[in-house]
Amino acid sequence: MSGNEADAGGAAQSKRADARRNKETLLDAAAKVFVASGVDAPVRDIAREAGVGLGTIYRHFPTRADLVIAVYRHQVEACAEAGPALLASGAGPYAALREWISLFVDFLVTKHGLAAVLRSDSAGFEALHSYFLDRLLPVCTELFDAAVAAAEVRSDLTAYEVMRGVGNLCVGVEGDDRYDALRLVDVLIAGLRLPR
């Protein structure tokens, strides 16, 4: 391979990495706006948060459903990748589980408007729900099992029960500023802890 070919390959790879980073920035901005204003928030608010023009958003995501689904998948992947990193951080399995549950709550709060956007596509919604469980349940199980093995949490529950409990505490968050789901989830997670 000549030097010019290597330079062209490196430039193309750098361009792809930049495009991927820009798309992730856009998805992070959309998630932030969705949490603050719901999935029906104006696209111009997302563009402003991301520091891009409306055309950039529509080029990547022609419909609102496309954007919501992309945010959902992006957050699932971020949550899935965070689990092993938190466990490896050395803070201890219970601390890792607690931190991951906090990320999971952030994700759930963003996700709640998804059903309304996909109302006409129940098969698509079911596929996303399966994807969510397939990606996140093994991560929660790894964290929970590590905390059980370290005798930091009760062993008479399963990761699935914990995820369902957290999910149920997050239902109805939108539109009620008197309700703090994360505070109640903290109570739930603290109740898992074995006395020292």
C-alpha cells in the first residue's frame, strides 16, 4: 500500500469516527431534551442542545419515531456498557450495582414516552422491549450476582425482580414534579443491602 492510500484510509477512518461522535452527541442531546420535555419536544430544541441545524437531525432521523428509537437504542447500549466498567472500577459490587441502577433509572425516565410514539407499531415496540431485556438483564444479573457473592446484598431476590421493581417505581414520573422516582429507587436499593 502506498503512502497516499494509507493517508486516504486514515482520513476516511477519522471521518467515520467524527461522524459517529457527532451522532452520539446528537443522541445524548435528544435524550436530555426528552427527559426535560418529553418525546414530543420540538426538534429545534434538540438541535439547539446538540449545537446543530435542523437539517442535520432530519438527515440522520427523517421521522420523530426514528429519532426516539435511536435514542432508546443508544441509551440501552450506554447502560449495557456501563455495567462491566462500574464493576471493574473497584468501588465494590454494591456500589457498582447502585450506580448502574441510577443510570438505568435515567434511561427509564427517557423511555416512557416511547410507547406513545410507537402506538401504531406494536411489533416494533415489542422488538425494542425484547432488545432492552436481552441487553440489560444480563448486565444487571452480573452486577447483582457479584454483590450477592460479596455478601453485600440479599440473595433471596433476582436481578429480574430488581429491574421490574425499579421499572415500576419509574412509571408515572412524567408530568408529576412531586414524585421523585430516583429517591424511591434509592430506598429500594438500600433495602437490598445486608447489614455490616
